[in-house]
Amino acid sequence: PPKMRKGLASATLLTSWMIWKHRNNCIFDRAQPTIHNIVSRIKDEAKLWADAGATGLRVVLPATWDVH
């Protein structure tokens, strides 16, 4: 379905973007790479995207992420 396709595209873009930002943070700002940190930031950003109108994300993300 189109909403699911858009949601998957948004989730893929969001995840890639957040990993890229985390990588840059680790390299240039000497931050410690942590899975917990990146997952937490991805969840927070997904909620912001969903609140801003990315309705496809609401379709594909788990309800436990509280983006609904």
C-alpha cells in the first residue's frame, strides 16, 4: 500500500540520516559510539517527524515507540 511504502521510505531515510549524524559526532566531536544513544535519538526523531505530518511513519513503526 502507498502509505506503507512512504512510511518505509521515511524510516529508511530517517535511520540512515541519524546514523550518519552519530558517525560524524563520533569522528569530529569524539563522542562515544553507543547503540542505546543512536536508537534513542532515532525514536525521538521519528516522533518529531510523525508529529510534523509524516503519517506513513505511524503505519510502519511499532506502537510501543509512542508515535501514534
